[in-house]
Amino acid sequence: MRQMELSGSVSAHFGSACRLALLWIGCLSAMVATSPPAATQGVTSDEGPWLAGAYSFSDELGGFRIRSATGKGTKADPIVIGEELYSASPVTLVMRATKPVRAFDFSGEYANGFLYMRLRVMNASDLGWVEFEFELQEILGEPSLFGDGLSFDQRRGDAEAISSDSFTHFDRDFEPYDRLLFTNGKIDPRRIGTFGFLITDYTPNRTFYLVQNPRIPST
């Protein structure tokens, strides 16, 4: 009788274990089925980083959100980044090469140091912006010097690449900062302004930064 009771207990315990295992497999399968797909070019997700061309783009430093990223980074197919900025404080876009770096290689297989960009920036703040400045940095928080090769086309090879639908004038500085300032215009709250420019880096780094600084009227 004791042997029969033990056998019955083992059988019951084994049956419970099997049911738990089947339940766990079912849950795991459901999790895999509902997991989001891996990031791809042009994907629209709030997870980030966003992939386009030979680069990834991240809002990891805060103060704004990327909403879209498409394109290859060429003149014919520039990388277009959709953003929302929530104040008139500077924010920083982090850019990283996702393909091998090879300067001046235009095969499409490398980050080559030439990046045509277009930013569509929504003013999600409550104040109008009367100027908008961009600054490039190779090291976060430090000015990009003339000799580091990173700039808004410091050799002025394509002046037509600089554009804006909201401002009529721009100025470029290459020393001691790499800055591009748009003036003579305005972006009202809940409106979108578009900016275009060419970033060149003759000694390409895998990671660099674009500081964006919207400005409000001085009091």
C-alpha cells in the first residue's frame, strides 16, 4: 500500500510538472510572436536608435524625440529626420556609423564622410523660435576645431545643400566652432520647420554629435 501511494504521488507530481512546462512553453511562444521586429531602415518606432543610410540616430541625451528617419544620406536621397523639440533649450542628436568607415568611398557600403541631411523639426514648445543654430561636435561638449575635418562643408563644395523653409538667411562658422545659424524667420508653436545641409568629415569618426539650439526673442 505504501508503494502504491508513493507511485501515485510521483505520477501526480510528474503530471503537474508537465502541465507547468507546457504552460511555460506556451507563454514563451506568445512572447516571441508578439515581440517587435529588429530595427530596420526607415522604421518608425519610439524605441530607437533610428537607422538610415550608414548611420544610426539617437535622442538618448534627452530634451526631444525622434519620430522618423529615412533616406541614404546622398544628395539625391538625403537622410530625413523628423523631430519634436519641447523647449528653446539646446538638445543633442547622437549619430553613429553602422557600416565600416571609409572616407570618400561612394559605393554605398561605407560611412564615407559625406552626409546630406534634412531635419523636419516640430516646435512642440509654447514659444516661437526666431533663430535656429546647429553645432557639430566630435567630442561631446567640446568645440569641433577646423583641423578635425568635421564641418558643415567647410570646403564649400555644395552651397546649395544649405536650405530652410522657415528662415531666409544663414551664417557658417568654422573656427573655433563648427556652427550653422539660420536667421530672418520664425517657427511658431506646433509648426514644423525644415533645414537642409551637408555634413563632411574628411577623417570620419564612428560617433559624432549635432547640437540643435532653437532661440526665442530676447527680452
